[in-house]
Amino acid sequence: MLVSALAAAVVSASSFAAVELVSNVDMEAADAGGNPVGWAGGPARWLKDEKGNHFLRLVQEKPGTMVCVYRRHDIPEGCDRAVLSLKARLSGFVAGDQPWFDARVIVNVKGADGQVLKSEPVFFNSDTGGWTRREATVALPAGAKVLEYMPSLFNCRAGAFDFDDFRVTLLAPGESLPSAVPKAHGRELPAAKTRPLGARDELRVDGNRLRNAAGEEVWLQGVAICSMEWMVDGDHVDDSFAWAIADWNANCIRLALKSDFWFGEGTTFNARTDGGEGYRRHVDRLVGYANERGCYVALDLHEYRAPTPRHARFWADCAARYANRPGVLFDILNEPHGISWREWRDGGDLKDGGGKDEVDEVGGGEKVERSIGMQRLVEAVRATGARNVVIAGGLDWAYDCSGVLDGYELKDPSGNGIVYSSHVYPWKSDWRRKFLACAEKHPLFLGEVGCQPFKMPWEAALQDPYKWAPDVIACIQRHRLNWTAWSFHVSASPCVIADWDYNPTACWGSFVRAALRGARFESERQR
């Protein structure tokens, strides 16, 4: 058993500062006995790779048993969450008798009586194919006194679980992790070359194009940055903004958000206890960072199926916060589906249709039986006085925009206009009817687009990504479609980046990066 002392003095809530709990984070320091400081003992092997980097390895030698390293810390007063991050690698993995017998980092929060108040594992259930970064935020409930964490092979049959750069940080309400932009393979982050966005950059719809206040066409091109819809602090989000703008040359970032985190409500994994204030301030910082560097931000309410009163409540608050800010667009609902075009626009019954029951995905565990329709979300935005351009995704998980031309166009008499959005992946067909026809009349935004080197379960056959990627970018360029590539993350596939050094993936990211830097693509298929 490994037991470590608290790495900082207990302080009062009024003077609380971020506390780093783990000593020897990178596992390089050794004690007199030749063991890693703070990590000695237990079943973990201390190993060194060919580059001289040390890490710990757990190996399953008795199938069906638990192999783990245990650590424990006291929790000082004044903090409301713990952020755990590590670099991990899982290889030779075979699940146990139950599908949840896997590799994981078990995180327990206990009270003074030793009872578990919260348990939130970080799961690994398949080989990672190399090192991967994982981060999780655990909200600390009232009465939390002890934090335990255990990297584990949890009753699996086989596997080697490596971990390194293991960090646990305690934060106060409203406090965020320090953001330091890393070097990537020795590359310094380039300085941003564009000017801050100002009043002349406010966007409006003009026919099927976006123009600024000076009447100049603005072509939005960039990446979608996810993780703030599943982690309250996000995963490398600050660094991703920096690299996307300065190194990849993005002039637009689609930022995924979740209403639970925005309002600080519900029981969703790693929700905060500050009413969402820290989350909203983080979004403020990201928007400000991008706009100061000439980059627009499309705030994406990354929820599903159909508009609900909760979504209208979100936009009443969010739109008021960013009303008439020149560098901000509102993507009002991520991926509508399972409803008719009339229900999409005007609302209707959600109790039937749509296949899988997804009413909980509106946020907060809320059960909703009726949709209010996309038109009501537009009205919720405009009721705040915000004239910002609104982005509205079509049906079929935001792929199909055909209904817009069949009489279901949204009305926007008091704002700067509506941009329609399509999410385009290799398993989607009939580009001409589903979104290109719409793009002839309205501005179109491919809010998600991407490909990957493996087949999804619903695909009949894998399309060659090395052919599909240049083809779709050629189509984007030929029609000057606004677009943000999915995703600027290492595990939310299709991935634009291969690692947290921001190297592009070969089959998708390399094409995206080249296009954002000005390369032109041609295709024999005249879409």
C-alpha cells in the first residue's frame, strides 16, 4: 500500500490556492534504494523506455484478479474539485468475465467516517495503440475529507497498464488549472499574426455568404474543439485554442458546450458546485483569447434530438452574455434527429419516434415530452437583443438540410441571419440533395466534417480516407462552404490531431492543416 502525505499545508478557504497532491509526477526521481520517490512498493514495475523516460507498469499475471497501486491524500478546506490527469498506455488487453472488468483509475472521495461519498473511475477498455492523455475532474461534495486513487487492472484476463506524468490538482470554486502552452517536438508556438476582431467584423447573412460590416466576405475555416461537453474543465482546451489559431491558422473555432455545466446543475460526471460560474468564466476566457487573435467562435450547444425549454433557457442566458459581440456565433442545437421537419421547426411530441429515448440528453436528467422547435430557439436568442448570426443544424444528426428548401426555413426578422449547418462524414451520401442545394441559397456551415482509418459499426464498407479527405475539402473549397473539422482532440474520432503535441493525423488532420494554411485541393468528382 502506498500512502503519501499532503503536498501542501492546509489553508483556509479564503486563502486557498491550487494544491498539487502528487510528488514525483514524472516518476524520474529515485530514492536511495533505487525506487521511484513516492511510488515505491506494491505490484507496479518501475521501467525505463529506450529514450530514458521512466514509467510504472501493472501486469495482469493472475486472470480475474485485481492489480493496483493505491494512494491516499487528505483534502484541505476550501476546494470544490480535484483534477486528475495522466499519460497511459494499455496493451495486450483482454476483458474479464464481465464487460466492466477492465483497466481503470478508481477515484474515491470519502468523508471523515471513511464512507465513500463519490466514486468516479477513469476507464480504459481497449488497447490504446500507444500513449494517450486522459484527464477527469471530480466534484468534491460537502464533507469530503479524503481522496483515494488507484491505477488498476480490474479483474481482467490479461493486459499491461502503463502510466506516467500522474498529477492530481485540487482547485477552489471558480479557479481553473494554469494554462501553459507547450512546445511540440521543439516547436515554439508561433505568434498570432491577425488583428483583434472589432465592430467592423460583425457578421451578417447576405444571400448565401457571410459578410462583415464593411461588406467583405468572411469565409469561416477552422476546427471543432470538444471536451467541455463531457468535462467541466475540458481536456487541453486552452492549449488547443492556442495551437489551432497560431499554428493551424484557424479563423473559426466551434466550441462544444453543455447546459448542465453552464448552469452547474444535475448529477452529470464532474459537475461543479459553483452554479456554473467557473465554467462560464472559462468560456469567457476562451472567447476573449480567440477574438483578440482574429478568430471567430461558434458556441455549440452540444446536445441532441430536438429543441426543449431547457435549451431556450440556455440561450436566453448565453446569448445575453455575448449579445452583439462581433466574434461570436450561436450554434443553437448540435444534432437534431428522429423528428419531422415540421417538428424540427415548430416543435411537437417527443414520446414517439427517434428510436432510442434520448430525452435525458437535453441536460440535467430532465424528462421532456415535447419539443418547442428551432424557431423558438431563434426567438429566445433574439429576445435578449442579440443580433449575432445563428447556426441551425438540419435533421439526420444535422446532416440533412433539404427541408430548408421545402418550406421549413427559419425566420429571423430582427437579427443578422441564419446559417444552416450540416455534419458530413463518409457514411453520409447524396451531398447534392442533402446540403449543397441548400448552400446555393443560404450560407452553409459544416460544423463537423471528418474521416478515420477504421469502419464505424453502421458502415457497410470503409471508404478510403486518403481519397475521401481531399475530395470533401475540394468540395468545401469549390463552394466556399464555412467549416470546422471534427475534432481537435486525440480521442474524439474522427481526430484531427494524433497527440497533444498537435501533430496532424495522417488520414485527416494532414489535409485539414494544409487547407487551413492555404493549400488548394482539386477533385475529379464535380460535386
